[in-house]
Amino acid sequence: GHKVMKFYKHLYIGDTVTDPAKVKWKLKHHAGTQVYVVSIAAGADQLEIFHAAYLKQQYYRYHPPIIVGIASNYDEAVDIIIKITQECVDATGTCNLKEYLKRKAKN
């Protein structure tokens, strides 16, 4: 059956996202919302950006991504990835974003 969408414990929110709780609710309930999400990539890639509309597709209902960031537009989503990368490099000296986010979630 459908799986529940997971949000990262320390969710990154874009600067122009005014009501993150409402956006999260809409994403969880597959209600239309014009946002971009940053998620942990399933494959070899680190992070990926896509429009919330994609989450309504059948595939994502059964394989929901772990959402680490919510942004109002694509550029803002890129900014979130830059921010995560900067934090990761500062904290670990590497660009292993998945590993960094996993470790950060334990705090």
C-alpha cells in the first residue's frame, strides 16, 4: 500500500517558504502545492530536486523519498543544497552529504 512520506528531522526550509507546517501537510496528503522539494536520492546521487507535483505520481506514493528541504522555487532548492554542502564540508571535510545528513539526524 501507500507509504507515508518521511521528512528529515532537521528539515531545511527555503527563505521564502512562509508556512512550512502547511506545506508539509499538503505534501503528506498529496494536495496540490507549488513547491520544490530536496530529497535524498535513491541512487548514487546525493540529493535531488523536484517539483512537488511529481510526488503525486504512483511511483512516489509507494516509494516516498526522504524530504530534507522545502523551497518555494528551484533556485531556492539549489540554495538549500549549497547550504547543506557547506555545512557538510565544514563539519566533515568531505562532500558525503548522505552520510552527513544521517549523522546530523542522530543529534
